[in-house]
Amino acid sequence: MTPEVRTARPDDAPAVTALIGELGYPAETGEVHRRLATLPPGHVVLVSVEGERVTGWLHARHGTSLVHGDRLEIVGLVVAADRRGAGEGGSLLVAVEEWARDRGLTAAQVLSGSERNAAHAFYRGRGFRTVKTEQVFVKSLVGER
Ligand SMILES: CC(C)(COP(=O)(O)OP(=O)(O)OC[C@H]1O[C@@H](n2cnc3c(N)ncnc32)[C@H](O)[C@@H]1OP(=O)(O)O)[C@@H](O)C(=O)NCCC(=O)NCCS
């Protein structure tokens, strides 16, 4: 069965939050509701839906850089553990690639954690190739001036 894919709404926040948990990150429904309601221009969140149940989401943006120019950047993607392998991730990807083409974008990229081997197989099977491995650095900006 081909899942329905549509743009996320703020009231999808409870299901989206639960799926963020499956990605391994704690999240708070109210905060996710706020983020969905205030997405910056050039961002899109798509959800896959089976009946009334939201079973996957994909967040992407129209990214730009001095080095690479404009491209589709996939920021996050997850399908519910009990629904994986049924084509939902693929449907979300096809839909966001269409969104990107409509904006004139000609390339896509995704950063995927080195431990996510199943996801790497998923992307490779859909035309992505690995170009490099990077380290991610983060820093708190609170309380330091
Ligand atoms: C990666 C992910 C989004 C793919 O979604 P999906 O709905 O299972 O993908 P599809 O059914 O469209 O495609 C299945 C493909 O994904 C891969 N895959 C990943 N996990 C799988 C699973 N549990 N069962 C079956 N296939 C899986 C396989 O390579 C499969 O390839 P194939 O179609 O050539 O056999 C999903 O596995 C997931 O949510 N993983 C955990 C979170 C994650 O790693 N997200 C990516 C972060 S960058």
C-alpha cells in the first residue's frame, strides 16, 4: 500500500515527537508544536500517514552555501519502527525531491550518523553516494559573552 504523504501540521506534533524519540533524541510535544508552527521559509516537513496514524516524517530545507550553491538538504527522516521496509521512507524522499525540483534545485544532500547503517543502505539504494565522513562539533552559547 502506498502511504499518503502530506505537509505536516502543528497538530501532528504528538506523533512527530514520538518519532523524534525513535531517532534517539528526547523532545517535548509543545516545543515540537511550536517548531512546526513557525518553520522558517525554505523549510518543509512532510509526514507519511496510514489512516489516521502519522507513521513517518521528513524535514528538509532549501540550503545554500558559498561553496556548493543551492541544494536540497535533508535535515531529518524517520519511519516508525513497525512500518520500516514498507516503502514509506522512499515515498517521503520522492515527495521531497519533487518539492526541491519545483524550487529549481538540482542536487540533494543528507548527513547521516556513522552508526546508521540501515539508513546508509536506504540512501545508497535511492541514488545517493557517500562523498566524505565528517565530525560534528557543537558548543553552547548560553552564559558566555
Ligand atoms: C532509514 C528509514 C527512514 C527508511 O525508511 P523505510 O520506510 O524503512 O524505507 P523504505 O521502506 O522506503 O526502503 C527500505 C530500504 O531502507 C533500508 N532499510 C532501513 N531500515 C530498514 C528496515 N528496518 N527494514 C527494511 N529495510 C530497511 C533498506 O536498505 C531498504 O532497501 P530496499 O528497499 O532496497 O530493500 C528508516 O529505516 C528509519 O526510520 N530508520 C531509523 C532512523 C534513521 O536512521 N533515519 C535516517 C537518519 S539520516
